[in-house]
Amino acid sequence: MASTNNGSTFDLATAHFNPDTVAIVTGSAEGLGKAFAEVMLQKGVKGVCLADINESKGKETLEEFKKFGEEKVIFVKCNVTSESDIEAAFTETKTKFGTVNLLVNNAGVQNEQNWRLCVDVNVKGTLSGTYTALKHMSLSEGGDGGTIINISSLAGLIPIPYMPTYAATKHAVIGLSKSIMAHPTTKASGITIGVLCPSFVDTAMIHEDNVILRTESDRALAKGIQQQAGILQVSEVTDAFLTLLLDKSWAGKIMKISKLGGMQDQPIM
Ligand SMILES: NC(=O)c1ccc[n+]([C@@H]2O[C@H](COP(=O)([O-])OP(=O)(O)OC[C@H]3O[C@@H](n4cnc5c(N)ncnc54)[C@H](O)[C@@H]3O)[C@@H](O)[C@H]2O)c1
């Protein structure tokens, strides 16, 4: 379906990736990361590295994605809190496909009790991925340039009373992305950074058993807010993700996607 942003017209149905695109997607064994990897393969990328801490699920997804061609997908066990794991994902991807020109920093957790883990994965993991990508992809470092997509959340833009840690980490993802985007060397390095901020999405993360809050009484608050906001289907978020990547008028922007508002541009200033 054709959509417009800033007056330009974009047709997602016919849009395709440059066939030289090689992507690393963190947290892609399941959930949104897996779906992002799948739609990129459907839309013609050269190769995808599934980088996830969950080896068994990651290998299952690798097997499933062989339907796109045995040579198009690799799995690398990667804990994004480990800089050496992220470095290894880049090295293995470059060895297999010759380059990396797209990084999706998608791995994330929600945990208000083990809030240090939430900060480590969501903030340190995203910073670490972004810096590693700048090192490998920058034209000045011999890379091919490319795109970094950081997955934040609507929780990165508004208060979420029952999830202060998660909201803080997702605000941080926006702050770090905006700041690195604004640095003059980033553009000169041929790197564009985009940010995707989905509202609630139907993945394991929001299933009641997996939502870890500080008090049981916060559950009622969570339920009320979720009911008000509605729950996006994964396909609605993959459409937004592809639009952010393939519609040139969205390059380097912060996109909100919600049940109530659809795709919306979040001004950087
Ligand atoms: N589901 C939602 O409602 C929602 C809304 C907005 C934003 N997000 C964000 O989208 C991203 C994906 O979320 P999801 O809903 O698919 O979650 P999910 O729990 O379904 O999947 C998360 C994936 O990340 C992996 N992972 C966890 N810790 C990791 C680590 N340390 N290193 C590498 N991989 C790790 C998991 O193994 C899993 O494969 C997250 O950043 C999340 O914060 C989700």
C-alpha cells in the first residue's frame, strides 16, 4: 500500500532492499527481531546474521530461514552485554558475506526487579552495538557505510508508571541515537541512524507470565494502560520497520508506531 511522509509517495508492496545489504539483527531468535530478519530476507537482502543469547531458539530460527536459501542466514550466539560477543558477530558476518551495512539493535528485556539487567541489555547493549557498527561500517574505517536501526519504544517518549526502569532504558536509546546522529562524523562516515518506537506488540515480552514488575498491585495499572493503548500485531511493526528502512523520506528519523496513531514522525528537537 502506498503511504506518504513529507509529501513523498512510497509503495511498501514493491519496495526492495539493495541486493548488497548484509544485516545483523540482535535478539532475533524470536519475537520482533526474528520478524525483522524474516521480512528483510523476503525483500531481497544478501544475508542476515541472527545474533541472540538463546542458542536453541536461534538455531531453530536458522533452520526455519533456510527456506530463503542455505547461504543467506547465519546464527551467532551473542549476548549483547558482552562487547566481545558483538565484535564476534561482526567478524563472523563479514567473513561469511564480505561486509556488514545494516545493524538492528533489537535485543531488549523488561524486568523491573532485576533492573540492572534491563539497563545492561537495553542501554549498554545498544551503545555497544552502535559503537561496534560505527567502527566496522564507517567509510573512514574502510567500511561501506550503512544504517543502524535502534529499537526503542513508545515507553522511550512517555512516562510508564509501572515500568520506570524499562522506560528509562528506552528513553536512553533515543537519547544516545539522537546524540550520535547529531555528531558531524556520523554523517561523514556514511552512517544513518533511525529509531523505531513501537507501542505494545503481541510478542512473548508482554505476555503476563513474562512481565516482571516491582509489586503485584502494579499489574492492574499495567492492564489498564495496555487496554487503553491496544496491542499491535507483529506485521504492523514489520511494515513500519521496512518503511523506516526503505522509504528514503524516513531516513535518519524517529518513528512512532501505535494502534491509535499509526506511523508518526517524532521530531528530533
Ligand atoms: N513487545 C513489545 O510490546 C515491545 C514494544 C516496544 C518495543 N519493544 C522492543 O522490541 C525489542 C524486541 O522485543 P520483543 O517483544 O520481540 O521481545 P521478545 O522477548 O519476544 O524477544 C527478545 C529477544 O531478545 C533476545 N535477548 C534477550 N536478551 C538478550 C541479550 N542479552 N543478548 C542477545 N539477545 C538477547 C531473546 O533471546 C529474544 O530472542 C526489544 O528491544 C523491546 O524492548 C517491544
